[in-house]
Amino acid sequence: MKSADVIICGAGIIGCAAAYYTAKAGRSVIVIDADEIIGNGGSSRNGGGVRQSGRDVRELPLAMYGVQNMWPTLSQELGVDVEYHQDGNLRLGRNDRHKEILEGLTQKAAGAGLDVKMIDGDQVRAINPYLAEDVTCASWCPTDGHANPLKATMAFFMAARRLGAVFYSGEKVLGLKKERGVLRYVVTDHDTYSAEKVIVACGYESRQILQTVSIDVPMTKDLIECLVTEMEPKMFPQMLGTADADFYGHQTNHGSFVFGGESGYENQNLDFNCMTTHSITAPAICRGIMKWIPRLGNAKIVRTWSGYEDASADRVPVIGPIDEVPGLIAACGFTGHGFGISPVVGQILSQLACDEKPMLDISEFRYDRFKACV
């Protein structure tokens, strides 16, 4: 039986970040993932936003801490250029309904201390002259940005390995087992592992794993789709999104644009064991892009790909220890918001695994908020 101080189920960016910070703290770490490819879930299937704006206010302290204290030096710390840019985020609107949505998000975020404000169409085009003339408003957060999800995930993975973390890929976690009421074992289709602490960070698959010790995090499995264009001339550095979230994305260092989105039809009659692209989704995203950025109307699409986000019942993640199962720590239900806060969450998970007080208050992310009132 293999053993470590800490076992992490899931080798996405959350799991890899937790592995890095835990190994850096001097603990032995084993990471187990069902996929042969590191980061092949949501970590390589998102738009790369490192944003504070547009979030639930409960997530804001994590997002703001990461932008202020972790993302600016992450490339240097990990020894890999994660292509982090802090050039702002425009969330666009073109009618009164959009303006109402954006004003609500902006007021809540500004009230929590974030530097974000509403601007009109002329101010939007002064920041980004490539946007359509019918853009009438936007929320503008100058400290938001974006990074490369795949490079960031692999950077944490390689840094964790250099510090001694051991990764087992292509090995499916079947369940967890307790000993005298305390979690001690992780059972896979290959072996059984023992640890003092177990972190479950497997996206939607976390739900089934946690159910083996009678813990249920209410989540759904939502399909999203991304596309990338050929290299285009440098146009703008901002992260873009819209009030209706019909697309989001940015231009990369290479010059290609990476956009994500959904059509609303993705989850109908699909085989949920297969990450398949949908014939409706990419065209829907492209129509949105052309409405907002006419200059990209002739851009050629190189490829599209899909993936799942683990959407929690209240659209906010579960992060923290599970009191009913001593030794168990959960990190799931990120609802497509996980990439931007991954360094902070990884650090917090490491602190919890090392029996340290987390650097930020995580009481809003506790599992038992979903318990029925009695």
C-alpha cells in the first residue's frame, strides 16, 4: 500500500496547485487522476480569465487576493511563463436589460472594495476601438486580466513534481474509506492508498467520490465549448465578456483569439461520458463574436473543443474540511470560476492539509451550507 501525508484526488489546476504548495510546505504528496493527461478537464477547457468582476461577492476576497498577491509573480515562482496579463476586463452591454445586469454586478463588487465601474459606449470604444458601435455600456475593471490555462496547470504540475509530489494518472478513484471514523484510504481501480489528509478536487466527479462516505455536494455537469482562431494582428489586450455571457475570451501572446461560450442546447441528448463538440455551439459563439467585434468576422477557426464545468447549486464552490468525515477536504463546484482563483485555493487547501489556519476566511464555502433547515 502506497502512503503519503496528503493524497489529492484530481490533477487539474486546483489539485496541481494544492500539490505544489503542500510539497513546498514539506509534506509528502500523492496526486491521483483518472485521465492519462494532466489538466484534461476544465483546466484546459476554459477562457483563461483572471477576473474579479462579475463574480459572486463571496468569491471576491479570493479573487482579489490572487490578483494582488499571487498572479503577478506566479511565472517567476513556477519557472514557466503562464502568460499572465493584467490589462482589464470589459463586460459589454447594448440595451437597458444588459445595463441593469451589469449595474447590479458592479454595485455589489464596488461595495466589496473592488475597483470596478460602469462606463458608456464612447468610453468603451476609447479603451477598445474594435468593438461595435451599438455597444452602449460596459463594466470596466482595470485590474482584471487573463492567463494561459494549460501552461499554468502544467507549471504547477512540474513545480510540484520537482518538490517530490508523485502523480498517478490514468487511475480512477473508486471511493474513500474510513478507519475508526476518520478518513484514511483512497481506493482506485489499481491500488489502495493511505494518508492523514485527503483532498478531493475532481470537478463533477468529486460528487460520486464524496458520496462513498455519505457526503453529497449538489452539483450539475454543464458542457461548455471553446474555439481558437488563426493568428491575427495584435488588436487588444483586454479580457472580454458580455452581460448575457454569450461569449468570453481574449487574444493570446501568439495572436490567436481564444473564446468560450455556450448555446443552451449543449446538454440535450448528449452522451455525458464523452466531451463532444456540438454543431450548434461554435456557430452560436461566432455569431456573438461578430456582433460585438465586427473586425473578426473573417477570422478563421482553427479548432473547437468542449468540456464540463462542475456547477454547484448556488454557483459558488465548496472549499474546506468536511466536519462529518475528519481528514477529508473538498474543493469542487467551481462553476467555471476556478481558474482565476486557483493559486489562492491551492494555497488554502495546502494550509488546511497541514493543519494551519487558512490565510483567508472560507466560511462562505463550507459544505454544510447546503444542509436542510430543521
